[in-house]
Amino acid sequence: MGARTRKFGAPGGLLLGAALCLAGCGLLGEGDQKPKVTHRVTTSKAQLATVDQYLEEIGNIVALEVVNITPQVSGKIIKIHFTDGQEVQAGDALFTIDPRPYEAQLAQAEASLARSEAELELNRMKLDRSRDLVPQDYLSPQDFDQLKTEVATSEASVLQNKAEIAEAKLNLDYCYIKSPIDGKTGVRKVDIGNVVEPSNQDVLLTIQRLDPVYVDFTVTESKLNLVRKYEDINDLDVEVTVPDNADLTGTAKLYFVDNAIDPQTGTVLMRGIMQNQARRFWPGQFVRVKVLLRRLPNSVLIPQGAVQISQDGTFVYTVNSSQQAEKRMVRLGQRQGKNVVVEDGVTAGEAVITTGQIMLAPGMQVQVIPTKPTEPKTPGPGASPLGNQPGRAVNVDVPDGLDIPGRSKPKPDKPKAGPQPPSQGSGGAP
């Protein structure tokens, strides 16, 4: 009796083939172990430091003094003594208005004074001669009173002429317009030959004092009491930086808090004063302002890149002694440059993961790679643009024979050069 052949249906054959394939690949065996996954990460130790508690606001630079130069007499501009943008000192000449009409007015006032003084002298002489005539009834008391009135009138005329002279001299001095402050000139609004008149609308020039400068900013009313609390303890410093240039910094002193809160915005105006000898800051410039309230010693700092956010709140990953990731919920304080203060959740000296948190979970094995910068290697042809960047590469132990999509397969060896034996059925001679 011949051997019996057992036939399998299609489903049974497929199952048997899959089992044989998995067994041959080594995936089915004792323990049925899964591939181990190790995440490559970088870490940084939490540090203890003394930091500042601060308020961060947006402000702008304001000139210490701003003067709009306007004419105080009418006349034609005959000379300009400065160039646009020039640094000037108090008392430096700026404009000259034609002084000739005012010189004539001064001369006229001086002549009127001379006439009034002559009349006064004559009337006094008349009064002195008439004093002895009244007791002898040669002059009536009424006529004597008239002489005294003429003397008083002449004295008043002299005073009036002196006032006219003072006014004429003042108008003549107004013809020579000078800088009232030390500062920098702007662009002039008139040229030589223009006739100007006293008016608030007729501004000839604007001068601004640039050293020192004000730093104006506002804080919300909820922060006002905090500022006043520490302002009473010591003078508060105000750090000033330009948003587009982190190297452009300065330190001001808070010296003014407005006496009322703006009801429309709910903010209060504050002002600092800052030296600006190098003219690094300019009026109207927007700046970032930090009001330093107090120093906080023994604060725990970690890099900002270590902080992660989830539905449960803010957390970081730390590395335990078993080289496993450990999730820590943290309460953060204020940012300090590229670092952030941790008020609770991490202690000084603990290693927090700064890169490589993608696809990381608590309990996963991690491999800490050094953070010391090394010379970058040029990737070869066809290499991934990610390379082995921290936080992106994942090492997986793959059993031999397991086909993974995207994994390159070893290429068969190429035949060696030289005569090859003919293939069967080629028809060639042996």
C-alpha cells in the first residue's frame, strides 16, 4: 500500500507557511522576545544659581529734553549757524533774524528817554524855584501843585522810556536765536531768506537732549503694588535691550511712577533714566524692559529646551540610575535667558533630557550622547538628511532575516571577471 498523502486546504497551507517562515527567521522561539528600543538623548544637569525676579514689559526711549525753536520776533532769516544733526551746547547760535528794524527801535527808545530826562530836569528846577514863592503869596497853591504834577509826569515818562529801551533790547536779542539746551539738532524747517513770525506753528528747528535719556513703559495695575513694595526697599534697576539687537543693552534707574492709573487701559506709566553717552539709544526707539525687583538665591535652573507640555501640565524627562527615562511634573518660575527656574519637581544635580524627547515615554531605555561639539561629518550619497541627530535616531536590534520596509538589503556578490562556463542549453561547444 502506497504512502498516504495528506492534502491541506488554502488557509491551512498559508498558516503552515507563515509559521515555518517566522520560525526560520527566529521570531518564534522561547520567550517570544521583542526588539529592544534605545533612544539617543542629550542631557544637562540642573544647576543652582542666584537669579532676579523681574517684570518684563515693552517700552520706548524718550529724550530727556525736547525744545521746539520758534521765532519770538518777526523778520527775515539772514544767517544759519549750524548743520542738520549737529551737536550743540546751550548758548550756541542757531539763526540770525535781520536785526536792523529792532536796532532802529532801540535808538528811538533811547532818544525818547533823553527827551524825557531833559523835561524832568526842567520841571524839577521850576518846582525848586517856586517853593519860596508860595509862603509870600507870589504863587498860588494851585499853581504849585501843577508844578509838582509836571515833575511826577516827567518821572513817569522817564520810566516808560526806560521800559521801551529794555523791550527794544530784548527784541534785538531775539534776532539772535540760540540753543537753550545741550542736545542734537534735527532737520531745519526754514532756509535763509524766509520771513518768520512769532507763532507756535512756525517751528524752525527741534533740539533733543540725548544724554541721559528716559525709558518710558507701563505696567498693569495688578503689578503696581509689587513694584511699590520693592521700590520702598531699594532703588530698582531697569534692564533695557533692543529687540533686534540683543547686544545693545543698558541699565536705567526707576525714579518715577505716575500718580494715577489710566482707567481706559488699566496701566500706570513708569519711567527710568539711563546714561547714553555713546548715543546707543535713540528717542522713539522701542525696547524690552526688565524691572529687577529682587535677588533669589539657590534657584534651580534647567535649559528651556527640556520643558515639555502635556494635558496634565508641564513636565520634564530625567534619566535615572538605570539609564531609563523618568517623567517629572514641574512647576516653573521665570525664564532666565535660555534657562528657566524650576520651583518644584527637579533638584540641583539631576540630569534632565534636553533633546530626543520625540517618541520618548517613561521607562524607556536611553543612551546619553555627549554634548561636546564635534566636527560635523559630510553625509555620503543617499544618506538621510537627519543623519544621527540627537532626538531623531532610534537604534533597533533587528533579527537577521526579518524584512523591514525601507531597510537596505545586502547585494549579491558580483561575478568575477574572466571566462565563464557556458550555461546549459546555450548550444555552444563544451
